[in-house]
Amino acid sequence: MLDKARTLPADQVFLDLEDAVAPLAKEAARGNVVAALREGGWDDKIRTVRVNDLSTPWTYRDVISVVEGAGEHVDCLVLPKVRDAAQVIFVDTLLTQIEKTLGLPIGGIGLELQIETARGLVEIDAIAAASPRTETLVFGPADFMASLNMPSLAVGELNPDYPGDPFHYVLMRLLVAARSHDLQAIDGPHLQIRDVAGFAASARRSAALGYDGKWVLHPDQIEAANEVYSPTPQAYDRAELILDAYEHATSEAGGATGAVMLGDEMIDEASRKLAQVIAAKGRAAGLTRATEFTPPPARA
């Protein structure tokens, strides 16, 4: 699996020491992860390692072994089942001590924090603000469902007995905390790895809220994720036109107006901010424009 991960067209790969590793295999797994990181071949992928959660006896040794063994090859650590800010501060402090000892850049290794319990969601604002290393908040649906005693084994799926989306509040609460601290928000995995349509449906729900992406567990899910979290070519093209039209309208050549019509739509500063979001996502996805902006004729 470690060898195959290098070849996949994913933006990021996390090497797991937590749920995917049996307790008796934890120590050997650390060595495997360090070796895989040092061997290289990850190209421009973000390289992350998920350590065990701090309720276990393995976390501190996970951090020390991985960072001392391959710290220069680690972009982020993923800390699962985060319950409060103190846990984040502990890992931040431990990382700082190791970085100082090894001469690595202080703060160079980021943190991605998984929110997987009711307690974690209640403490989400303090958690998001606990460390300048934090880059991302990640929703962990399976453990979260267990934390709430949800009567379902369909992880992240809508429940036909509930008239709505039981995860909407959780996803929105996490998203608001992430954005208020300039962090990424990533949706958790869809465990039915052969059900690509189900994965896409789950992804569309968080993408519609503004999430940046979703964890994938199987190569078949990568293409679906990239499609769902990228704007349509039409939306991207429209966003670029709005940006061009607003830039022209607010320039001296365009009359320096604060609002302008683009076809039948009035656009202003708020329109520009929305268009920036869509345009940035489209550029990141490699989309190209289909229509170029033509300034209206100058008024006599």
C-alpha cells in the first residue's frame, strides 16, 4: 500500500499509524512509515502521518519516532480524535522540542486535526485557535457517530428515518470554525469504497457548504472527489468574467463605479469576493476560460 500510494494522482497522502494498524503492529508500523518517507518518490504530494490519539499510550512515541527518523520529509501530522485545545498544545510543544533538537525549521511541520467526538465539536473554537501549526480541520464521521450513539452502521450516509441531513450541523459548525481561523475544512471518508456514486453524493453535500475536499480510501474515489470539489467550467468562466468586469468598472477607464451590470446581473464588491473563491478553485483544478471579457464602449 505504501508503494502504491506514491503512484496515485492524489493531492495528499497520509501514512497511518492509528486505526489502520493493529495494536501489536504499532511499533513496526513506525519503522515502515519512516522508511517510506525517507525513500522518497512522493513527487509534489503533501506527506502526512496520522499518529495515534492522545488517549492511547502510543502518541508521544509516534511523534518522536517519525519526526526524528524522517522529519525533513514530513509536511504535517494528523492528530485524530482531538478533544480539547490542551491536546493540540501538547503535540505542538513536543514538535517544537524535536525541531529545535534536530535543527529543523521551527513550526515547519503542520497539524491537521480530526474532530471525531461530541466533546471535540463543543471545543472546536479553542481547538482551532490552539496552535499556529494547524492547517486543517477534518471531520471524522465514524467515531463521531459512535460518540453520539447514532443507531446506524452506514458511516456518513443519510438516514431514511431522519427527515434531513443529520451531519449538516456538524459540518457547518466545523466549517465556520475553520474559516474563522483561516484553516482548510476537509470532509471525512466514505467507507463503502466500491460505491463511487455514494461517495460522490456524500462529497456534494460538503462541497455545497464550501469544504475544500474529502478524504478518499480507494483510488476509484479520487476522480470523483476532484470533480465534485472543482467548479463546473461554466461556473469558473462566469467567475472570471465577474472579476474582469468588476476590475474594469472600478478603474478610471471604467468610470470608477462601485457596481456594474454584467448582462442582467448587478455585480459589486460582494460579487467579487464570491467570484474569487470560484476562480481560485477553478485555477487550482486546471480549468481554462471559454470566454474573454470585452469592456463596454466608453460613454460619450
